[in-house]
Amino acid sequence: MLKIAKFGFYMFGINTYVVFDPDVKEAAIIDPGMSRMEEFDAMASFIERERLTVTHLINTHLHIDHAISDNWVKEKYGVPVEAHAGDARLGLQLARQAQGFGIPGIEGAVEIGHELKEGDVIKIGNGRLKVLHVPGHSPGSICLYDKEDGFVIVGDTLFKGSIGRTDLMGGNHRQLVDAIKDKLMTLPMETAVYSGHGEATTIRREFDTNPYLI
């Protein structure tokens, strides 16, 4: 059984997740959004306190708020960036993204070291995350589905009562809505949904009440 630790980080109000097997002690860091020293310390302290070995660094997509500390995780824990090839260009333009948001001091790029695609299965100890390609917020947006434990980590594709914005580079509103309906709304209704910002929700709640999906 996989467990989820949720961290809320400052600059973008980003939800960063650590998904881990508490028995085998393997972990994946998903969408690392740390930007201040105390946030880096909080992440490192959690990994150390739980005696975890970080085996995966996964991005649901490569917008800067979700990838700002990719290179820190990569270097500290010796793991490659795992993301969909559709977002490779976004990763290479990390510094330009930072400039667009008025964020100083961001140099270099995020390079995908292991490309993920629809249907891939990521092993974390005895747990499994299945990759769902759900484009529209960005070309390479993915969601990570744990059928056994009944949750899906969706990045910025779906929110409680809303969906991801589509006015950034590579966004497509119709594509996003269609992909959500096809890949997410077909999951079991009781599936917990963990988004990149804001509160958790469920597939049932969004199926019944999300105004963008009616």
C-alpha cells in the first residue's frame, strides 16, 4: 500500500507530493515546487526522517511551478527527471518561463532523462502508478493512477470544481476537456483526486458538479 505526503509550497501555492511505500522505503517525489531554503529543508528532513530512498522524480508537466526544483532533486538524490516528451520544450525553456513570471535567478533548463508515455507503470516498492496522458493544460500533461489504493495525482488537469488553464503555451481547452472525460471521468467514482493546487476531491464529485465537464 502506497502512502502520500502532501507539501504546500510558497511561491505558486503548489502541491508537491511524496508517494512512498512505508515498508520497502522507496519513494517518488512528484512536481517539486520548493523555492525557499526552509522548503528544501522540509523535503530533505521528511525523506531522512522516514528513511526513504528516492527512486523517482516525476513531473505531471513542466510548467515552472511544478519543475522549479527538479534539478535540486535530481542532483541530491541521483534520479533522472521523468516526464512526457510532449513537455520537453517547456523544460528547456524553464529560464524563459521564469522571466515571464518575473522570477529572478532561474538559469539553465530541465531536461527529461526518462520519457513517460500512456500506459507506463512506475514501480515504487510494492506499489504501482499508471501513467495516463491527459493533454490540454500542456501537451505532455500526465496523471498518475494507483488503482489498488484508489487515488490519482492529476497535476493541473483537474481541480475541485474547475480544470486547468489553457491559455499558456501548448494549451488547448477542447483537448483538455475531452481528455479529462476520456481518461479521468472513466475511473471508479470513489477515486481520490490530488491536484497540483488546492484541495483534494473525488471523481464522483467532479463528475456530478464540475461545471466545465457538464
